[in-house]
Amino acid sequence: MRRRLRGGSLTLEAVLILPVLVLTFLAVIQFGILMLVEQTVVHAATVAAREAAKGADVEAAVLAAHSVLGLHGLSVGPAMTLVLEDPLADTPAQVRGDLPCDISGLPALTAGEVRVTLCVSLSHRPFLNGLRYWAVDFTGRKFTVSAVADREFEGQAMITPRPGCRCY
């Protein structure tokens, strides 16, 4: 008799705990993708800054960043912007990409440094926005990553993209 009364309690417990488990699983996936892409963008900014420090122009820096970003289906364009800052260049800040990227809050560079800043929108792929109905919404949000490198050349950047560059 007692067994019959408890038969529905397991179903009730499963119904109560299942949404919590699904939300936890979805959060782990969402933040895992976010951290993977963030680490890729940090690496891409570092590689692009190294290329710019060797004398590469902004197009070569973008290609160096693309060599890393392409591993995850990302590219500089509507969802990502690359800003190359070089205080000694004719154009101190060069921008490639369509996403607005505010670099005004970053510290000033010294004369021997270059900085590459990547701004990434969290509204585009490959980001999963599965928790937007539970107050974790990435729509319209972005993160910014900067890398600074010391210049290894004098004068203006003139190196064009190297054929067969294995920058990663």
C-alpha cells in the first residue's frame, strides 16, 4: 500500500529538477562557447600586434588575425572590428570592420609601441543566446580585447601580407 502512494513522487521530483538541470547544461554550453571564442580573440589580437610590430600594415595585421579567427568561423567584418594604433604612423589609428569600437578609454601608447584592439559582437554566430529568456541576454553586447607590442622597425609600416604566412 505504501509503495502505491509514493509512485508519483518520483515523477514529481523529476518534473521539478529537470528544468534546473536543462538550464545548467545550457549555461555550461553557452559560457563554454563564450570562453573558447574569447581565448581565440585574445590570441588573434596578440598575433596581429606581433605582425604590426614587425612593420606590417593594417591589411597584414588583419590577415594575421584572420589566420587565427578562421579556426572558429570568425572574421573581421560586421561582427568584429580590428583597430591598429601606431603613434608614429601617418594615420595613428586604422580601423577595419563595421562594428563600432570605442578605444578612447585605453591608456596612451608610448612612441615605440603598437596596439591592436579587437571588438567582438556577442549577437552574431557562433554565440549561443539560449538563456535570453532567463535574464542572461547577450543581444547588443560586445567585448573588447587589446594587445600591445614593441615596434621592431623605424618609419612607416610597409610590409605587405607575406604569401604563405603561418602566423598562428
